[in-house]
Amino acid sequence: MPRSGFAARAGAHTVGELARQLVAIARDGLGRVAPASLPLLAPVDAIAAAGRTQADIIVELWQQHAGDRQALIRALAHPGLA
């Protein structure tokens, strides 16, 4: 999992497939119990749908900025803080 991310295998499925299934299960359950809370799943749903974790994004930014720490910090900063 640490090296393969969502492409890692867990039995007959990838972790990405399982993540999407878990989000769907959570959405279904939360929709029945607390529908007003469904927006809280949006960030997790976006990650599962895209198939890219925060770690994938950080590694990509690290490679783009090739050791320029200040540029990396700016790239990782929350848009409202930049």
C-alpha cells in the first residue's frame, strides 16, 4: 500500500475499488441517519473518485519543485494562506 497507493491489491480488488465501495456504503448509511452531514464526505469522495491520495499529490509537488523548499511550501499552502 505505501508504494502502490490505490493500485495496491487486496484480494481480488484494488484498494481504490474498495475505497470507492466504502465511500458509497458510508454515503448510503449517512444519508439515512444524518442526511445534513453528507457534505462531510465530499473530500473523501473526491479522493476515492480521483484515485489520488494526498500523498500522491505531495510526491508530485516534491518532484516538480526538485529541492526548492520555499516553492514546495508555497505549493502546499492552503490557498487562503498564500
